[in-house]
Amino acid sequence: MRTLLASFAASLAMSAQAQEPIKLYAAGSLRSALGEVAAAYTDYRVEAVYGPSGLLRDRIAKGERPEIFASANMEHPHSLARLGLAGPVKRFARNRLCALAGPSVEVSPSSLLQRMLDPAVTLGTSTPKADPSGDYAWQLFEKAERVRAGSFQVLSAKALKLTGGPDSPPPPKGRNQYGALVADGKADIFLTYCTNALEARKENAALQVVQIPEELSVAAEYGLALVHGSREQAFEFTRFILSAKGQAILGKYGFSPGDAK
């Protein structure tokens, strides 16, 4: 009798665990796109936490246990894999940096560097190390140094780290974070992902999305990994993200394919 009861209790526990939502930690830039991917995935419910990838990575390293980590770079999930906390990393999407500018800023791709260097122009970025978007901005500054000597020192000194840090204010409810910062005059030009910039302009058509010229262009690669201890349900959801349907949804939001087949 005891064996039967124990077996029944174990069966109930397994059933309850199977019904628990898949726990996902993902880069903030994926909020809209992965939100739609999760909604299209009908097998299991997905519970997502979005934020700067570096801060999410640190939370996992300190003991938090989502089942999936979707980062805006490859290094953060690889670092968890090296610590024995996550499995192999899959590049599942690509992005690029763009410049989001206010309506009164006179700027074009060819004049972007000159305008960013202008002392009268306020330049916003995310926070390096905490948020890959900030790291990519600093990569752009390094490229600018090769184009015009002295640019790195000027740009890295003047850049306002307005988002993505541990002490950054939360995104405003109902507004695109980057569009709000530019529209509210906190930055004349903000370096962010092209996907973020396009979302900001959908919300506020007066904002400008400026493509970064080739000599300054910085690509972003997004990495996906299962955290150790994840259930089969989490693995199935990662397969859906990598599937043609999942990749098509990401493409709707401006992401380019990663290595998915």
C-alpha cells in the first residue's frame, strides 16, 4: 500500500512539474519578438524575465535557475557554460547597432561620427559589461578611433550610460525606453540595436533611425543556452525558437537568422 501511495505521489509531482511554465531569462531587446514566439508556442506556457544580458548572467551565476538563457551576445552564455552552469551555446539571431536621433538633429550616415563628436550633441548608450548594447557601442568607438584619431577618448568620455546598468531606472511603462529618452531630451543621439530603434520610430514617427556607416558598423550576435537542470519542455521550446516558424517571427522584428536550420 505504501509503495502504491508513494508511486501515486511521485506521479502527481511529475505531472505538476510538467505543468509549470518554462522559465526564460532573455535580453530586453528580445521582449517583443520572443514574447510573440512564446505566444505562438502552444505546447507549454513560457514565463519570461527580460533585462540586460550581463545582469541576468550574473543572477544565474549567483544561483538563480531559469531553464533557458537568451543573451544579446555570445560571451555571457559561454561564460556560464565554462562555469558548468549551462550547456552548449547556439547563435540564434543577429542584430546591428543603429543610431536613434531626435527630430531636430541634423544627422545622416555620412555625418554621424562628426555629430557624435560635436560637444553640443548629447550621446546616449547602454551600460558596458552589464548590457551587451553598451559593449557594442564601445566597439563602435574603437572603430571610430581608426577613422579619426582621438575619437575613442572623446566618445567614451561623453557617452551617457542611460540604460542597462544595475542602477538604471526601469523602462517607462507603455513607452519604448530608447524613444522616450530621445524624445524627452535625455540624449540627442542614442546608440542602440536597430530593432530597438525601429520599434521606437513606430511609436514616435518623428524620431530618426540612422544607419551606421560600414566603417563604424557593429554586428550583434545572440546566444541561446539551456541552464543545467532544465526540463525536456525547455529543450523543446529552444527547438521552436530555432525552427523556421520561430525564426520567421524574429525576422518580423528585424532580427537576422543565427545558425538555425
